[in-house]
Amino acid sequence: MIEVVEHTADIRLRISGASIEELFRDALRGTMQLLRPDLDERSVQREIAVEAADRTTLLIDFLNEALSHAHVHREAYDDAVFTTLTETRVVAQLHGREARAFGDDVKAVTYHEAEIRQPRPAEAGPHIWSVTIVYDI
Amino acid sequence: MQKSALHKIHDWLWEIPKSTRSDMRVPARVYATEEMLDAIVRDRSLDQLVNVATLPGIRGWAVAMPDVHEGYGFPIGGIAAVDLDEGVISPGGIGYDINCGVRLLRSHQTASAMAPSLPTLVHSVAREIPSGVGRGGPLRLNKHDLDLVLGGGAARAVESGYGEEGDLERIESRGTLEGADPAAVSDHAHDRGSDQLGTIGSGNHFVEIDRVAMVFDTVAAQQLGLEQERVVILIHTGSRGLGHQVATDFLKRMVGSMHRYGITIPDRELACAPFRSPEGQQYFHAMAAAANFAFANRQVITAGIRRAWKHEFGADGDLEMVYDVAHNVAKVERHEIGEVLVHRKGATRAFLGQPVLIPGSMGTASYVLMGQSGAMEQSFGSSCHGAGRVMSRTRARHEIDATELRARLKNGGIVVEAGSAKGLVEEAPEAYKDIDAVVDIVDRAGIAKKVARLVPIGVIKG
């Protein structure tokens, strides 16, 4: 789930998911939506691999890597298939489409305020992972 | 941060004592009236400023200018001077848009004389200067040519035919930061920048045609070739995707290396490395290269505007450089406390006698100031950089109607070309602080004196 939260100058998104994979995937979608891509029909795939010291840093580095590819190759990704997703390493195949242009610029995904939160206790219902991300736009 | 945590020093200066938080190494100071402060404490600007005051090696004060607002890591409008031997360099203290800055050109036209040409001219400038967002611009540089830009900055652009040698005299650091190393810039950053020279980007970046609406200091204005009703052009942009990627690359690297230097910080976005360390030096060299890309970008944009102006006005279409200054950069400078690395994140260098360019929002005003001795004594030679946002982009989109805004600007005599209605409303005047009040503070504090007030008549936004 992707929610927009107020930020004076930039964009703040709150992402939540039933699993870490879903959290990473929705964070990817949220990031790409901010670019407001004018999509072409041609589909694309791109594999990325990122390592980091912890899970939150891994998510931000993963999103920045995807953002770099989006800018360089003019592509927007709406899905990811994870072949590896541990606390410190992610290997994923990004799926999306070519973009004729982007409506907005996203300079970067920041570490500011980002902290992947632990699942709620089982008795609270489905495990929900969440993170707040601030984007520089 | 509660307002009660701040001590009043002057009507325009407040201090957060070092004792406020145990990890603060220096006090934090904010330039604001009490009314402004009431607004500033509503977001996290001052908490972020206190975080800056914890950086290893910080000297004097962490400083916030009156246009301060919440950012990420550093607040926007923040300044920090750090010791070269014991201090750190933090990419978050410069921001992702390395050498975002402002350039001012002056024309030979007056506003009333050029009024009939204005719509055509705004359209011509918009055609010459693409936003480049997700499309790129007309230039595509191979790695060799891009590296020449990263090393040479505006001088390389002039060598390539985009301007005149005399332009360089009126650019901060003559448009080329020393120590730039293209080899420190990643392949990703090269790729992101390869087709972005000569583009303004989106967000709050713009090209604006202004008239000099008021002159406060006739002598200083004459020195800069400014007079009442003269038409001038403001360019506000930076290092585009290349700079964004340099910051991303080095933040990632420093997040991973801080533990080796025993550095702990309250916000990962303040990730840093000792200035003398390999990571610190490589970032400094890469940042300088990205800053040079930004100087070259504003030089190539200038050439496009000059083409449009020449096309419209022929022999009377010369545009002369007034000044070009950065507001997102770190530089080694000598101040009263010795030689330090000054981080400016949304703060303009304001050395004594130096022009200081303060862009406002598209419907209000911008200012030309001149640095004063107070800047050297109080703020490490720095001033404010703009009006400063008060309304989120989300709220602006909900509350402001694009059609009404266009009509309002038109009624105010402002011709607008914007890439999107969304981009237009997000930058509406009411999304910003009162720039007159912001500039009054730095003037009263002796940081920079008012020279001229500029009012927009044409706006080109990405």
C-alpha cells in the first residue's frame, strides 16, 4: 500500500506490505509513480543486485539503483521478481515498460526517516511491514 | 522543536543552546523574526538543524537562514563550517542538486518597450531551453567531452562556443571549481548527465524574465549595471541527474564506511566521512566535478536565451552577465575561526561586496543583494537563498486551481510557459514565505544589503 504524507518541500510516502517482498515491490511502484512516466508499449526487464549493511539501507539503495536505471534507460518498473532478498542483499528482475518521457523528476530516494518497522504481533492480524520514505524532488 | 527551546539574541536572531541535546557539539542559530519563528517550528527544520550541530568537527554554530524549511538530513537554508583536520564532509550538507544556483543576465530593454514582444520571447526561450526531464536535451556528450565539462565547468562551455570569456569574470570561482576529478564520478552519473547539459529540470527550477522594480542602493546597482525598469533574466538550475547521482553514490558509500571512522549520527541522511579520508576527498573531487557541470549547464542555457533574445531584438539583443552564484555546495574558505569547509545547503555565498542572487516565487519578487561584513562575522560568508517553502506540494495541488493561478498571473502582467499544470500550482506564490520579509532579515542583520528588487514579467518552468 502506498500513501502520500505531507512534507514541506519534498515528497514523503508511507509504504506498507504483508511481506518484505511486498514492501520492496510497493516501494518500487511508489517511486516509479512519482516520475509520472508517459509509458510506451514496449516491455522491459532489468536485473539489479544491491548489498547493504541492513534491511532499511538495502531498501533505499535498491530504490536508488532502480531510479538510476529508470533515468538512464528511460524506463519505469511496476513489478519485481526477487531471486534473493535477505537482510543485506537483494537480487531482483525489474519488469516494466519504456517511457517516452517523465512528467516529474525524482532526484533521489533519501535515507531520512527511513526505518523498516517490525511486524505487528500475530494476534493483531496479518503481519504488516511499513516504512516511510522521503524523496528529493 | 518547541519555541521555548530558543533564546532570543536580537529581534532577528535566535539560538538553540548546546545544552539542548547532549550530542550537540556547538549551538545552533536561526535568523528569523518571532512571527517567522512561529511558522518555522511547525515543521522539523530546527530538529534537523540540531542534528547538524552534532557533526564531528563542526565549528562556531550550525546556522539557519530565514528561508529555512524542512529538508532531509540538513534543513534547507542550513550552513555548517567544519574543521579541515578533525571535521567531516557530508553530501547531505550540499544536497542532491550539487551547485544548484542562480545566474542573472541584464538586457538593454525596458519592460514597457518590450511588452509587445514578451509573449513571443517567452515562447522562444521555452523552445530553446527544455526541461529535459525524462527526455534529455539537444546535446548528447560522449564520455570524453563530458569529462572535459566536469573538469572545466563554465570555461569549457565558453571554449566550445557557449558564451564569452568575459562571462567567466562574473561567475563564482570563475565557473570552475578546483580539484574536480571526473574519474571520481561514477558511470551511472556520467550516463545520467550525458544528455542533460542545457536543461533546467523541473520542481522549483526556472528561467524568469524580470523587470527591476525598485533600486535600494544606486551605487551598488550601477556597479552591476542595474537600473529601474531594466529587463533582466534569472536562471535557476543545477547539476541535473549527474549531480543527483554523485550525491546518491557517495551517501551510499559513506553510510557503509562511517563505522570504520567511529562516526555516529542521528540521521543516516547526514552520512559523512572525515574530510581528509579517502572517501571524503573522493566525494569532494566528485562534488567539484558536478558543480562544474552545473556552471556549464547555466552557461549553455545562457547561450540559448541569448539566441532567443538576438532573434527578437537583433543588434540590440545583447545580454550581459551580472553574476552567477551557487547555493548548494561545500568550499574550503578562510574565516575568522581559521580555514574551514563550509557546507551550504540552500544558502548563498555572500562575501563582502559580492552580488547575492535570491530568487523568489513566480508571482512575487526576487532580489539582488550585496554581501556585507556581517556575513563574514556571523554566517561564514553566507546568506539566504530564496523565499523558502511553507506549503507542501500535495497541499498546493489540493488548494490551488491551475486555471485561476494562470489568470491571476496573467492579470499581474506575467506571461507563463509551464511544462505542466501540476508543476505550476506546486510553485504558486502562496506555497512560499514572504520573500520581502526573508530579505529584510539578512539586510537588518548586516549579512547582505538590498540592492534591487526584481518583479517577474515572464516565467518559463520545466
